Amino acid sequence: MKYNHYLILMFSFLALTLSCEKEVEEPPIINVEEPEEPSKPDDSGSDNSGNNNSGSDFVQGIDPNLNEEPITFEEYGPSFDLENAQPADRSAGNWGFFGSVGDTQITVGYSENPDPDSEVNNSERVVKVTEPVGVESWAGFYFMLEEKINFPAGKEAISVQFFSPGPDHVVLLKLEDELANGTEGKKSTGDLFAETTGTGWETLVFNIPDKDGRDGFYNTITMILGYGLTNDAEVSYYIDNFNFATPVEVIAAAAPTTAPDAPTYAAEEVISIFSDAYTAVEGINLNPNWGQNTVVTEEVIAGNTVLKYENLNYQGTTFETAIDVSSKTRLNIDYFTGDAATLKFFLISPDGDDADEAADEKAYELDLTNLGQWNRAIIDLTHFADVVDLSQVFQLKVEGTGTVYFDNIFFYGGGSGSGDNYSNTYGGAFGGASVSDNKFNFPSSAEAWAGFAELSPATLSFPNGGKITFKGTTAGTDVDLNFKFERLAYDATGNGAADTEPSFSTANVTVSGTDETTYTVAIPAQDADNTYASHLLYLVTRDAEVTLTDIVITAYSDSGDNYSNTYGGAFGGASVSDNKFNFPSSAEAWAGFAELSPATVSFPYGGKITFKGTTAGTDVDLNFKFERLAYDATGNGAADTEPSFSTANVTVSGTDETTYTVAIPAQDADNTYASHLLYLVTRDAEVTLTDIVITAYHSEQ
């Protein structure tokens, strides 16, 4: 047992002082008795640090010595009072905490055992750590030891008992020396992780790595008891009984043997960070020195380069110049792990002038349901937009555990016709149909319902419609085919016909000729609540082989193709300057404004025009017109402008900027419009028009 010799010396000094106040002939005789064994602690009170330590025999303020005995916190232990907390330079005090946000911080103290009848830990006193809502996901604490640890032979691990809130909970432990972070020569084990298996008290074991030895380096124990978790409510954790332990067996993490599916988005649509399919933006540092434990390497697997994070705790990526992803709608991440217990991906932008003066960051938690295989996360950028300035993303960060492989990290979407792409092969023939080497056949002997199922279908929805593109060739006979989407797949031993609904089929498309040709099939918009996890292909033509490759399903991310216009070409005496439009009395009756760089558009499902408008005080009526070709006195005549159509009038009113929408009625699918005109109906009244966007719908709205 460890006694408090400084108390004995204090009593001796006090007795000597009192004796000096009297006239005595002989020096006093001081009898020092050996202290009695402390009785069980009385946990009847607590102080303002959260410590429950009023038992008369419990001594607070003594640094434990793991070399002498296990750390049990039963008879003595460190003080967790705030006045004993260390400053950043660690020049005083014996413990510390981190991960605070403003005045919101964790508290550490002593407590009664939450389950004193546990077979794992029935001690009376334990350490309690309380995390309020609002602290960082990496909030934790540390405490000092009396002397640096020396590990007994065969015991090169540290065990600690933890009161688990449930299985798969991640706890971090790190051993450090007494130097402040950032000090040259500082030593630590790096972040070590253990994962719980159940609920209640259990013993966690942390193997201590051999970094040029282990002994005589570490006298600080650091812990994060809810690693990677953001609290929705206040939580309390309990720990107890630190000791040396036999190292646990480490099973090597699974590693991929195949590459993830290659992305299919056009290069001009993508801002790439890491992918063999695209050129990355310039000025990327994939391994900045942030003091992380993570070991970053690039490996070639199945002919494809991937990014490997080994011994992950956190890892950054920085950009020499911040990237603007505000025009994109999605972030794609392919990842593979066999042992990660938590995995988060952050976007980070510079401080937005809020009170904390820290960079603005937000995490997305990656799903770890399917370990040991490639996963693809498609993240809507609106998830980050409430915190991160998407026009100034200057860092990325990953937090997690284990070994993780990444590939195809890129931003995409936002352009006309953009959406989420999914590659299908339809390799599951049924009902007597056959497929081999991408050659599909619907023989006469097959059932009428024979077809082909996608064996690894994504669960899709089409609130804005979509499309299917593929390359096809025949053996000489034209082949009609179509695609069908069902809620769930029919299964004779499980799902019945009713489980497949809702479902829908595309129109037929005819594959013709022996030369490879690219085909596109429209997917009409579906109810936003409907999802489709069964993807089927049907041939209509029997006994005619067709080869189909590069089949890609696109679920549109918006309702149509968008085109920005400015209408800067005034004609007939109309005038425009700085987005201020006027139709003066002196102008021709046919005066108006032409788009100088018009796209050729069609409106088989209609569309809309949105714009922002203000007046100088007088209401202004206007409309838009679309023509097949622009009238040109030296070339195209009036007949060349047909077919044409005009929208209904819209009235711009008031001096405050307002957003207006004008409907575009559906037009014949064969009609295209390469001349876009704007007409004011009201003369001599200035109107300011900005952010004019034409949307051609993909499907019926």
C-alpha cells in the first residue's frame, strides 16, 4: 500500500512548533505510529468537480504508480478538481481535458459503481466521465502517473475496465510522456482503439506498440470514451482498474482483391480528388502532417490505384488553392474496410467569422454495415452546406479506426442532365432466356415472362425521371427491348407478385445494325416515395441475339436541363444595359431582346423560366418567345423561325427584388428551338432582370 509520508512530516512539524512555545528542559519526544489500514470509503458526498470522494479514508491528489500496483481508485487517486487541471504547456497540475466548445466541457470525478454486483468489476469507487451535449466527438481527458511505465515481460499491454453502453462502442487510449503537444521529442503510443462486445462492465485490452522500445517513456494516460460520437443528450461513462495485460491477438484487416466499379460520369462534370478515371485538381496534398497516426500509401489492386489509410485515427487532405464545389450536387466516395468501427468524412472551409475562430467543418458518417467489400457513398452536398462554404473547400478530413481503402473521391452533378449513375450488367437470366459474354437471347422455347435481372441492383428512385444509356449491336436482325423497375424482386420462396409493386417499364427501344451504337431510353418521373430495388431487362424479339454493354442508369438530380440566358442583344430600338431593360415609345413594335448564345433546346414535357425582377416603380408586362432559328435579314427569313411559340405574359411589380416563374407549355418532341427572345409589353418603364434560367423538363411534371 502507498502511504502519505508528507502528512506524517506535517504532523511532526506542527508538534515541534507547539513545543517551542514553552520553556522545557528536554527536547520533546515525538512518537510516530504506522497508519492503520484504511476502511472502505464512504461515498456520501461530492464536490463541484463531480468527485464523489468524501470518504474519510480516500486520499485525493496522489498520482498513481502502475509499476507498483494496479490503479483501482479505491484508496487514493488523482485529483480531478479544475484547479489541478493542466494548462496547455503542462507546466502545473496533474490532469487535463480537451474537446470543449466554449464553456461546454466534460467533467471527470469519482462515483459509485453503477453495477456493484458485476462479476467483472464489483469495486465500490470508479471514475465517472460526463459528456454534455455540444462537446466535440473527440472530447476526452488524461491524468498523470507518478513515474514512467516499465512493462513486465509478456505484459506489453494495458487493460482497463469500461462500463459499456452497448456492443461496437469504440474507446481510445493513448500513453504519452509529460511534454506538451507539439514539443520536439514528444513521445506517445499514438491512438489505440478497443471495441466493446456487450453491455455493462467488460475488460478492454490495448496492445502497446514497440516504438524504439516501450519502457521509461510514458507517464500520462489519455482516453476518449466515446470516440467519434456526437451526443444528442448528456452521457456518462465509467472506467476502473488499469493494469498490465497480456497482448491480445491482432487479426489482419481484410484487404480488397478487386477494384470498385469504374465511375461513368463525363470528365467535364467532375471535380476529382482521387480516381484513376479522372484528372485530380492541382495542388493536392494527400498526407499533410497533422500529427496523425495514420499511415498513408497508394496501392495498385486489380490494375487500379487506391488510397490506403492504415492505423487510422484521423487523416487530412489539403488544397493549395481552395476548390469551389458550389456548382456541384453530389460527393462520390468508394471505400473498403474489414475492421473499422467508425468512419467519418469531413468537408472543411475557412472560418466564416463566427465566434470560435475555427475552420468550419461538417462530417458525414459512412455506413459500415457491409465490411469486407467495396461500398459507394453518394452524398448530397446539401448535407454540408449549412456549415461549410462550398465555394471555399480547402481541406478534407477522415476520422475513424482500423484500415480503410478509398477510391473515386470526386464531386459531380449540377449540370444539365446530371444525376446519379449506376452501372448494370443484367447477368441473371430467368425463364429460359440466356446471356453469355454480354450476348442476350430470348429463344422461342423460353417462357413468355423470361428476361434478365440485375444481380447487384442499387435501390433507386426517380422523382425527376432519368435515362438509361447503353451500347448495342445485333447479329443482323433488329431487336426490340425494354427495361422494368420493381419495388422488390419476385421470389417464389419469399416475395410475391404484390411485393413487386409499384413497378413501371420504359418504352421499347430498337437495337439495329451490326455496328456498335449508343442508345438512350427515357425514364419517366415517378412518385418521390417510390423506390426500386429490382431492375429487369426484357427482349421483345425472340431468337435474335443482341450484344449490350456499358449499361448505365441515370437518376436525374433535378427536374430538367437548365440553361442560363442574359438576353443582351437588343433590337428594333429596345435598350439594355447592366440588366436594365427598356421598350421606349420610339422603338419598333417588334423591338425586343435576343439571347446572344442560345442553346438548342426542346420541350417535349414542357419547362419553366425563372428570373429575378425589379421595377423603377411602374409595373412591367413581358413574355418570352422561342423560335426554330433566328430571323436574319441576310439569311433566315420568317419561315425559318417556325415552329415558334410564346409564353404567357408575366407582370413584374414593385421595387423589391422578387423571383418569378413562367410556365413553358409542352411542345412536339421533334421541335427544337435555337432562337430565344424576350419581349416587353409595357413601354417606357425600366425593368431589371437577373438570374434568368430556362428549364426543359425531363419528364411529365
